[in-house]
Amino acid sequence: MLGPLPLVHQVAVGMAAVLTCAALGLWLGWLVPLAIVPTTLALLGATVGAVAAYVLLHDSTRRPASRP
């Protein structure tokens, strides 16, 4: 979705997505007055962040195979 990025930028975007979603899950766990452990929502947020990072960085275009 973001196009071909260098590896360093891919890692930065992936980590930013995971950390942001985990922080939002932790914050939501403290905000909602339910009997939910905030770390559970932080792990759920990290999972959502990993899926978001995959969607952001997945390249579905087909490239021709390199020939030796």
C-alpha cells in the first residue's frame, strides 16, 4: 500500500503501527470501566497493529522473476 520502501523504513512503519495500537489498547483498558485487564487490551491492540502493519507494507504487485 505504501509502495516499495527500504528495509529500515519498513521496520519503522511496522513498529510505529504495533506500538501505537498497543498504546491505544492499554489506554482503552484504563479508560473503560469494565473488569478487563488493561494488558489484555494492550496485547489485542498489538495484534491489531501487526495486522495493520501487514496491510500497510504488503506489496501485491507481481514482479518478473530475475534470471541468472
